Amino acid sequence: MLVMEKTTTMARLTAKNAIVPGLALATIVAIAAKLLGTLVPSLGGATIAILLGIVLGNTIFRQAYLGAGTKFAESKLLEVSVVLLGLTVTFQTIGQIGLRGGIFVLMMMTTVILAAYGIGRKLGFGEKMALMMAGGNAVCGSSAIGAIAPAIDADDADKGQIITLVNLLGTVMMLTLPFLGMTLLGKNSLATSALLGGTLQSVGQVVAGASLVNAHTVQFAMLFKIMRIIMLVVVVYLFTRKVQGGRPQSAGATAPHKFKLPLQWYVLGFLILCVMNSAVTLPVFLGTGAHWLSGWCETIALAAIGLRLDFARFIKEGPKFMLYALAVGGVQTIAALSYIYLLGI
């Protein structure tokens, strides 16, 4: 018995030690990306992390022993990032964008989810890849994909490809939409904020894109973005139900009655912290610290995703992926402008 316990303990220690090299590499890449992000703020550390990870992972760091650590960083740190987002948002904050702003966000999210899923299926992508693309663009980029992927039991390689695609699309839109907004919407900062906060994929991209306009636009664009983030719980739940509902069951098989949480632990954690943050006034350092730690967890995870991405496979599917991104980005932009004019924002 003692020998078995020692063997189990050694196996656990070996597994933990196996994580260290890949996790350390992902952290180093994330630190480098953050530093480079201060020099190129239009891109930001998160986007640079995944791009730098792709370059290094497909050239210098292709060793198999790095896999355990990069996989840990990719999955677990994204989950932690999702939970921590709950301390950075409140339900009360949403009221500042008004009823029309709330309707705009719901219309945008519904349109993007339906369009991204429909386009993806038409192009031949699997249901889970289409759902990740839909959620990533409709909610909050890689954080949303990190919440959706394990909930629908998506393949890690597929998740990495979709996260890369969403980040690349977000970068292009981040650099173009502010100028499009100023050209078409003039000095209407609320409308420009709706355009950016209702379409751009990640929080960093919203801040960076709105910063190209003015500080007032940053503030209101974040309000639109926050409402999308809060809807993450609903999106994950609906996507999970859709995938589970499509699974065939064996004839005559009776599944044992077993209690199961309706959502993954990290989505429930996000919701609990969001409710707490909305119900009581928490110390400022908690929100600030959560935002800082969430940003680092996401950046390290993105670096790991880049390191794990098989670029050859991605290039092989390149034209179809690029067509997918352009189609979804086009729908987002046209829908946002149409709804802004329709609702009189």
C-alpha cells in the first residue's frame, strides 16, 4: 500500500514538473509581448503574444516536452481569466448606455452569432468551430472562446485556430473601424462607441481602437463591451445545450440520474463575482488586481496557443479561414452601422 502511494505521489510530481518548461516558455513570450506592446500600442500585448508564439512555436521551440506546459497555460489560464472578468464588470454600469444601447447590443450579438455560425457551416467548418467563431466575435474574443471550447468539448487544435483567426480579424477591425466611424458618424461619440464596443472582439482591442478617437469614446465603448461580456454566461449555456442536444443516444440505454452543474465552473465563477461586484462595493484594489491578473493570464494563454499552433495546417486551410474572417467581419460592420442608424443612437 505504501509503495502504491509513493508511486502515485511520484507520478503527480512528474506530471507537475512536466508542465514547468512549456509554462515558463509561454510566460517569457507573454512578458516579451507585453514589452513590445508598449512600443506598438495599436497592436497590444495580447495580439503580439499569439503572433510571437506562432513564429517561435513553428521555428525554434518545436520540442515535444514543451507540450504539457503550453497545453496547461492554454486551457487553465484562459479559464482563470474568464472568472476574474467577473470582478471588472457590474450590472449597474450597463444602465449608462440606455435602453437603445442595450437593444443594440442584443441585436448585434444575435446577428453575429447566427451569421458566423451559418457562414461557417456553409464553408464546411464543423459545428463546434462555427460555434467558437460565433461566440468569439459576438462576446469577447479569446476569453469567450476559452469559456465555450471546454463547455462544448471542442478540439484543442480547432480552438487554437479559431482564437488566432478571431484575434487577426480583431486587429484588422481595430485599426480600420475607428476611422470608418469618424468618417460616417462624424462627432457622434456615442454612435462611434457603439460601433467599436459592439463589434471589436477583445477588451484590449476596444480600448485601443477607441483611443484612436478620444477618451470619451473609450469610456462609452467599454460600456457596450461590458454588456457583451455579461452575456457570456447565456451564450455558453445556449451553446452547450445545442451541442448536447445533438448527441445521439443508444437505443434502450438509460443514463443514471446524476446532478450536473448547468455551466462550467469558470462561467459560474464569472457570474458569482459579477453579482457580488454589482451587489456590494468591493475594494478598488480587487477590481484593479483582477483586471491586471486576468490580462496576464490571457496573454500567457495566447502565447501558449501560438506556440501550439501548427502553422502548416493553418496555412493549408488558409483561403477558407480568411474568407470566413472577412465574411464575419463584413457582417459585423454592416450590421452595426445599420442598427445605429435604425435605433437612432
